[in-house]
Amino acid sequence: MRQRAMWSAVLVVGLALAGCGSASDSGKSTSSDGKLVVWDWKSGEPFAKSYLEKVKADFKKKHSDVEVEFVAQPFDQYYTLLGAAIQSGKGPDVMLFNGGGQIRDRVDALVPLDDYVAEDKQRLAGWEAFTKDSKIYASPVTLQGYPIYYNKAIYQKANLDPASPATTWDKFSADCAAIARAGAKCFALGNKEGVGIQFWLSSLGSTTLTAAEYDAWIAGKRDWQSPNVKRLFQLWKEAGDKKMNSDGANSTAMFNDSFALFQSGKAAHVMGLMSDVGHWQDFNEFLTPEKLGVMKAPIITAGTTPSLPYDGGIGYAVAKWTKDPKVAADLARSLSSADALKAFYADAGAIAADTTIDVSAAGPAAATLVSELKSGKPALHVALSSKTLDLMGRLSQQLLSGSITVDEVVKQLAASDQAG
């Protein structure tokens, strides 16, 4: 299996038409000298080679005289480094962002791309995650969703029907008890970084909040005192109290220790990703496509309908300080070009933002995910600011340890959310 060190890669690579660079010697824009600098955390990965070649070929058609230098930053330091660059007003011309709060909190340093990406709007999906105040700030590369995967072999061992996972929370809880008797945990959970609660919130959101509550949440009108919102955090605590999670969740890294627990058959379910890592392609390699299932979230609140939570995953933005925004925007577009995204899907196992790509050969799990995109909804946690997400991560750890109440958690989160 490919090892994707997406959280700690410190590699630096350049396209064939570029020299090599590093964080120290590529800190400022050089587009005025016929060179563009790109920061990301993916270009150093082995699976990115073909993708970068396609990007290079597409961009060269438009600007054969412009060099491109890719600087792969360590993910765990990425936004700190980027924040320092933004504060100084000197940095890369083009940079990679996660969709949601990470980019929305930094749009003052970015160029709106609406005038440059109009031709791509129909081909690509996921724009909303890179949009603020009706302006687009990045060209999407992947779609990122938060499905619940399950191990069909563990279901069989627990005398459960792997073709019919539970559709209600009560039945799901009973199934988890059967799974425990068979010697496995119900959930593989890693919350060392405080990220596990984000997946929990979004994976179970559509079957816990009413449709009106869900839409209001995404629109920024969040009622943190709603019984259904509180229920999401109560279930998080209950799952820990009832030993449904893998041991030591607060000391287990999600990337990639919790996923390893699922892949090794120590847990029956994991709230994973749709693209890049902790996803169907990784799990297929360990469990085989035939033993990997994707289930809809079990109904928690009567009358709700499960839907796949997903948004734009990652996308490339353009810095305000770049000398020629159009040239930099053309590079951002090349990074989302059709041939490049086909390569990214094939080699990285990502569900690309280009919805015209055929994924039928990728196995049942990937096909299921793509089939659910049309009825999918934006992920709840992506609507929150990075500040609120950080707070939620810390509070979720305290909930698992029993040192805080649900009421106090939602009170603090409401205050953070309202502060903006």
C-alpha cells in the first residue's frame, strides 16, 4: 500500500519546468520574474507525480515561458507557515487550502476567482466550500465526504447481515453489542488531534437534525441549545462511556492510527474520508473491495433522511500579492484541469471535483459514494470557523474523559460561533 504521509511530509519537488525549492528559499512571490511559487502539502507525495505532469502540460499550453515551483510543506505546520506569510504580505503565488473555515478565514489575502473560472463551473463540483460572500476563492481539486465504512467480515463473525446494516440508532447499538461479543470494537476512533468529533458531527448530522435545522446550520443560523444538537454530543459521550470506541481514543491519532485499527479488523466501523487518505482505496487494499461496505447513517431523530455529507475537499487559491493574478489563476485552473484530475483520481484514490470522471472500476464502495453525491448535503463541521473547530476538538476530548458536561460544551461552542 502507498504510505501517504499527508500530515508530516516535508518533501520539496518541482515540475520539470521548475527548479527545486524549500520553505526557506521560496517564501516570496516571484511571478514578476517569470516564475510562480506554489505551496501545498501534496506535491511531495509519490502519487502526485502523474498529476503534476498533467498540470505542467496544461499550464505550458497557456504560459510556456513561466516556471512553476512547488514547495511541499508539512501539513501539521502548513497553516501556521501560511499565516506567517499572509501576515508579512510575502509568500507563494498559489496555495492549497482545505475547504471551509481554513480558507474562509483567510479570504482577505486571496484573489476572488469568479472572473477566471467561469468556464469550469459546470464541470467541477464543490465550489461552495471555497466561497464566501458569494465570491469564489479557490478552484476545487477533490470532493471530500465523511461516510461510515464497515467491515463485512466482522459483521459475519458477529452473525449480522453484512448486506443490511442497521437503519436506526437503537438497532445499530444492538449490533455493536453483538460485535463486541465477537471480539471487536464498534468504532475505530482517533481523537488525539480533536478531529474525530468533526467526522462524528457530520456523519450523523443528517439523521439527528431535522431538515430545517440542518439547512439553518449551513446558513449560519445555528441553535446550539436545540435538543437535537445536544443529542449529537450526548451520543459522542455515550459511545465513549459504553466502550463502543477503540481504546484510548484521546491518545490515538486519527491519521493514520485509527484507520489502521479499522483496516486490521479490530473495529467494525470507521467514520472515514471519501478522498486522499482513510478512504475506500486504502481500505480496499486491506479488506478487499468485497469486504468493504459503506452504510447510511442510522436514524437517530424520527422523520430524518440520511444523506452523504460532503463538500469541496481541497482547492488551489491565488494570493493577493501575486504580480499577475490572471497567470496565477490560470495555474490554479490547470491544477483542476480534466486530465490532471483523472490522474489524481487514479493514483491518489480521490473522488475528484470533476464529476465527469468514471469511477465504475474502483469497486462497490467508491461507486456507492458517487451515487450518493446528488442527494448529499454540505458537512456540518465545514460550516464552522477554524477557531470554533479547534475549540470543539478540545471540548470533545474533555467529553470523552468525563471532565465536562454536554450543556457546558454547547454553551462554549455557541459563544465561539457567535463571536465569528
